[in-house]
Amino acid sequence: MKLHRVEGGWADWENQGLEKDNLFQTIARHTHGVVTPGNVISLAGLVLTINGIRDVSKGRTERGVSKILVGRLLDIADGTLAEATKTKSPLGEKVDSGVDKVLAFYAAYKLKNQLPPDLIASVFLYNSISSLINLKAFFEGTEPHSSAEGKITTAMEWGLVVLNLANSHIKENNPEMNFSSELRTLNGVSSVIGAKALMGYIKSER
């Protein structure tokens, strides 16, 4: 899995001279890494997903789920775009991780009546523990990176959010179509992968 990490704590444009900068790197350099294609996509995904979560909480399920799905797909696109434009940076990694955490907690709070308790619990616990690990790393001056297991866990969590919302919506008109037990099993798998990711993060901080 491509993780789009920065190397040695340096942004891509900091590893070369000004004369080698492309347009995106020039903008990134002059804005201290704030304005980059990846950050723009990350923030667009944040706004779209929040909007989708609000729609679902107000009963506009189909519209909301569509927005959540597109918004979370942008989370995949931001790293790919940063890689393609050579604008990866420590700030970009923090923005990406921060967006993931904000959306996870917001979804757990706002959709607590629409999602099963086991999914709410796993999303809240995983993101709480990983946030504490990141906070500890920040105060110790280290640079935490997302692992493959962490990325998979986040993807599975949001996949389960979308699938559970869709399952509940479909059940209203077709009670016989209920995949709740299968989704609980998938959440169990996600929790195991998430636990492995957290153990890896804890081990790397020692």
C-alpha cells in the first residue's frame, strides 16, 4: 500500500533548489506548505463529509450517504495528488490525519442513533487511542506516520458507516434484506486490524 509519507521530516520542495520547483511546489514553498493540492482536497472532503453526516442525521439518507462516500474517497485522492505534484509535507500528513479524526468523532456523535452501538464504540475507541498516541508524539517532538493497518482500519470504518446506513435505509422498505450480522462480523475484523495498528503505533513510540 502506498502511504505517501514524507522522508526525514522534510517537505518534497525542501529537498531541492528553488530552480527545480514546479508550480505547485512554488505555491507550497511560499505558503509554508499550507496551500497544496493535497490540503485543498483534504479540506474539500472534510466539508463534503460533514455536510453528508448532517443530511443523514436529518433523515436525508440517500443524499447524505452519497456525500459521505465522495468525501471519504477524496481522502484517498489527497495523498495520490500530493505524490503526483511532489508536494508531500509533514503539515500535509497532519492535515490528513486531523481530518480523519475530526470526521470520525463527528460521525460517532452525530450518527449515534443511526449506527449500531458496536460500530460507534469501535470508531470512538480506535480514534481516541490513536489521537492520544499522536498527542504524546507531538509533545515528545517525534513524527508519527500512519501505517498500512491504520489506513485499512480507517477505510473499513467508513465503509462500514456507509454500508450500515444503506442497510438501515433498505430495511425500511425490504425488511427481509438485512445484513446486520454480516456487518457486525466485518466490524470485528476491522477492530482486530485496528488493534494491530495501535500496537504498532505504541511500539514505535517506545
